[in-house]
Amino acid sequence: MSAPQADRPAARATVPPVSAQPEPIKAIKLRHPWRIVFAVILILGLALFIYDASQRDAYGWDQFAKYIFDRRISQAALITLLMTIYSMVIAIVLGVILAVMRLSDNPVVKGVAWLYLWVFRGTPVYVQLVFWGLFTTIYATIDIGIPFTAPWTSIETKATIDVFWLAVIGLSLNEAAYMAEIVRAGILSVDPGQTEASKALGMGWSQSMRRIVIPQAMRIIIPPTGNEVISMLKTTSLVAAVPFSFDLYGRSRDISAVIFDPVPLLLVASAWYLLFTSILMVGQYFLEKRFSRGVGQAIEKRPTVETGAIQTTGPDAGPDNLDTHGREHR
């Protein structure tokens, strides 16, 4: 064989040229003609209903305008709002206690909490309110002293307990059973590793719950709690079973019985309920936004390298990591 020539230039590797940037795909939006038709039908139906309702005398719009800002109605609306707030505050506190009892390792404590939830979730709230209305009849006096001995003092329930607070107690005790399950679900949604980490830092159980578990569980607890607040606002219309008739629905019903025209007063009560519900929904939105910070946010964008139709992202992306065809080395 002949020796290779030293002065002969080495063969150059032919590198195929990088393809030019392809033209962007022109995507045609998928059309939904039947969706548009359905939306038009809905809008027309709503417009026809509003027009028909505005022309019907049975709705009594003149009476509606007369009583919408009536002093008795506005005072009843305030009482309804206060009843909702008091009932929910008590229910949330009891719900947290019951949720912790349900998660306890003590079988007696867990059993008592389960029994409470079984009773108050298994019976209608109207029936419970009727029982609370009969509380002063069942327990005419409350005796304080040592059992099976003469009482030290006796308190007459009729003179001591107001009907308003009987309604609040009845509503809150029923709602506490549902709040307990909501809080328990929120606590269980937190990774157990969070509790273990707090113990490693020397935190006690109560400190871990206040600083670690509950703040993270609030993201799960807030949405259903907001629904329960709105539901409680409407459930106050059942306090006539206590009986308590100074709530919004009770006052509108009493006025309609006097003027013999129930429909406009029902619309008045509904308008006030819708106003309060709208305010509560706005508050719920901002609370959810407040406790959902840092969840579901976009991933930090990194520099990109585009070669042809291939786009590579990441800290390792760069010209040195791409082959002649624009593919990243693995």
C-alpha cells in the first residue's frame, strides 16, 4: 500500500444546512353554530320572561316598590344578618373542636364527636328548631347544685333565655356538625410530613396546628364554608319553628297577611336575600384568593433556544448542546 500523502487536505465533513424557520401554522378556530343558536334562545327566553313579569299585575310591583325599603323590612333584614353571623361564628368554633375530636386517638372522644354528628346531621333542622322552641317547656327551670340533692339555685328559662338566642343556638348546633366535617377534610388534606417537620422543629401540637396545619388547610376549608354561610342565611327563614317571627321572611309574611298580597312581599324578601348573598359571594372570592396565594402559579420562564421547528427550554439549553439537525444531545 502507498503511504498516505501528508500534504493532502483532510476531507471536510459535510454539514447539512439548518432548515429555515417554518411558517407558523394558521389555526382555524373551530366553529360552534349550535352553541350560538342555543345562547340566542336562552337570551330571548330570559327577555320574554322579564317582559311578561313586568306586565303581570299578580307580581304587584307597586307594592314591591312600597315595601322594599320599609323600616320593618330593613330592621328584619338586619336581624337576619346578625342571626347568620352569630350562628356561623358559634358553628365554626364548635366545628373546629368536633373535627379535632374526630381526629383524636382517644376512642371515647372520637365516639362522642361521631354521636354528635350522627344526631345533628341525621335529623332535619326544622325538627331541631321545633325542639328548641319547646326548650322552655321541657326545662322550665335550670337547677344548679349537686346531683340528687336540693339545688342551690334555680333559674327560670322563660325569663332568662330570649327566643332570638334559642334560634341562634338551634341553627349553630346544627351547622356545627357540617362544619366539623369541612374542617376535618381540610386538616386531612395537609401532608402529614408538615406535622412531622413541625415536631422536628420543637413545636407542640397546638402550635403546629395554629402555625402549620390550619393555615394550609384554609385553602380547602374556605370554599365550602362560604357555601355554608350562604346556606345559613337562607336557613334563617325556618326560625318560625322556634317560634321567632322578626326575621326577614317572618316580617314579610306578617305584612303580606295584613295586605292580603303575598307575592310582592315574597319578592321583597328575595331581593334582600339576593343582596346579602351577593355581598357574601364577593367576600368569599377575596378570601379564596387570599388563602390560595402561591398555589397554581405559572412556572418561572427560562431562556429558550429555537432551531428550526425545535424549541428547547431549560438551563442546559444552548448551541453547544444541539446537533447539526437541531436536536438536543441526551
